[in-house]
Amino acid sequence: MAIVIIIVAVFCSAILISTYSGNRSRSFKLLYMIADEYTRSAKDEKPQQGEQFDRVRSFIIKLDAEFNIKEAKFNSDFYTVEDIENYASDIIESGAEQGAVGDMLFVVRVIPDGQIIAVIDNSVENSMFRELLLTVLLAGIVGAVVLFGVVWLLSYWVIKPTAEAFKKQKRFISDASHELKTPLTIISAGTELLEKQLNEETASPAMSKWISDIKSQTDKMSALVSDLLSLSKIDEDTAPKSNVSFDLSKTVLSEILSFESVAFENGKTFTYAVCPNLSYTGSPREISNMISILCDNAIKHSDSNGTIKAALVKQGAHPAFSVFNTGGAIKEEEIKLLFERFYRSDGARAESVGSGLGLSILEALAKRNNWKITVKTDNESAITFSVIL
């Protein structure tokens, strides 16, 4: 729509500027001709009024050195002596060599014994220009509306197949994730029963390893399906929005504490600082989801014996949650890629950690709730994710 308005505005402006400047140019050209003609033929004679002056819309005034009217040639059917004196006074007061006084355009020529002022009534051109301005504005508005309608219809026609394909893709991911949940649950349950059975019959070490690998991959696949479902619900905006006022500090602290033991089991140091008595209006579940994604991401991608620091602070009028971890630093140019689905940095890809959807879900939650995400890295040993709520 903005492009349509700009195109119409430029087109209309070009017409108006061209018409206005053309009218002014022609009028001043005529004035110069009148002034030059009179200057060449001017003689120091007794002042006379202009019944002999046959120009309808223009008149000539000759002034002496003291700016007194020495001669005036005008059509008395259209102007009076008082009119001429008033125009001369206004033009002298302006001090310009050419210009306009109301609808009257003037040119001043200096002669040895005074000045010559040539004046022309430009009211007809000004009236025509105002009518043209109104016409162009109306035509521009109508044209913009029509053009917008045409562009909207064409864009809808062009984009509709793409939008339909995108919608079908989202629906496919959602449906496929739902369908995968059942067989994965059966595989997981069957593997556990098989493991118990084989343990009783003293299974070989190789068989135990195979069963362990099946369980591990099944768990990984289940987590991936769960993430796909979450992302699909957020993308389709089918998840109901909850706007309740709750104690943000308690919610954050409760979620953080669940990761303290996970970090300890992985041999990593986990510290936190939570500003007390902060309240927030929104969804407690989505806040917990956001904290879970960031803390889980920090633990998975920090180095061995690394340090993770989580903090909830008041930043201006908004609360902000941040997670710092060592060993997860990336290059500045990679930051914009972090939130792409299934993207992993080279180190993370080599370790094959996570599903690659956590940060994509976080970005979708941020868009849904108008949060602001920032990422800071020192390119060497640490990275910090911050979410301003």
C-alpha cells in the first residue's frame, strides 16, 4: 500500500509542479517583455492614466527616484488610481526585483531616473491551478484506491497458492507429529519390557547395548516430536492465550531449581539470582517453557565443568531473564542463524545435542508475547541469552 501511495503522490506532484512552474514562467516572460518594451520607449513626459493602455490584465508604473508615481498605464475599466497606488506601495515595500503580491506578479526594472514596475494579474492561472490541484487530489485518491484494490487482488491471487502450501505444510507437521507419538510410545514400552525379559535371561553385552541405543534414540525422537507439536501449535496460533497476573519471581525460581540437579549430574556449576516480588501478566506455562529452553540449552552447550548463570532482574519497566554459559560462544555472524529450525553450530552438530528446535520455539513464543530476545557472545568462551518480557 505504501508503494502505491508513493507512486501516485510522485505522479500527482510532477503534474502539479510542472503546471505551476509553467504558468509562472510564461507570466514572468510576458512581464519581462512588457517591461523591456516600455523601458525602451519610456520618455520623461507628463504622467497620464492608461485609457490608451489596451492590456486587460497588466499595467505599467513608472516611479521617480523618491518612489513617487510618475506615470501609470492601466485599463481604467479594471483598475482605479487607488488600486495602482496600493499595488505600487506593496511592491516597493517588498524590496524584490520580481515576485508576487496576492494574485499579481511583478517585475521591477531600474532606470536612471527611477524605476519601472510591470504588473500582471495572475488570478486566472491561480484559479485554474487550484481547480487542477483539487482534480489531481481527487483523481489521486481514487487512483490509489483502485490501484490498491488491483494490487491486493493480484497479490492475493499470486500468494494464495504459496499460503495454501505453507498452511498444508504446517498441518502436515502437526498431523505427522500426532501420528508419530503412538508408535513411539509403543516402541518405548516394548523396549523396556524386552530389556527386562532379556535381563532375566542374562542377555549378551551386545544385545544390552542395542536395546540401550534403541531406548536412547526413541527418547530423542519423542522429544523431537514433542518440540514439533509445540512449534506447530504456536505457529498456527491454536494454543489459547493466557493473561493472568502471577508472581514471576516464584515461577522463575521454581523452574530454575529443577535444573540445578541436572547441571550437578553433568559436572557443571549452576548459579542463579532472582529479583524478588516481581509480578507479570501473561502465561505462566509459556514463561516456564522459555526458562526451560534457555537453561536446558545452556547446560547442553556449555563446556565440560562449565559455568551456567541464570538471572531475573528488573530492566527499566520490564523484567528480564538471562542465562549465561561458558563454552557456548559462537561467531557474531552465526547469531542470526541460531533461531533457525534444526540449526546447530559446528560444535553442537559434532556432539549431536538436542533437536535443534528449542531456540525456534523460543523465538515463536517471543513473537507471540512481544518479548525481545538478545544474544551476546565474546567469540571465545561464553554466550548470554536475554529475554526482556
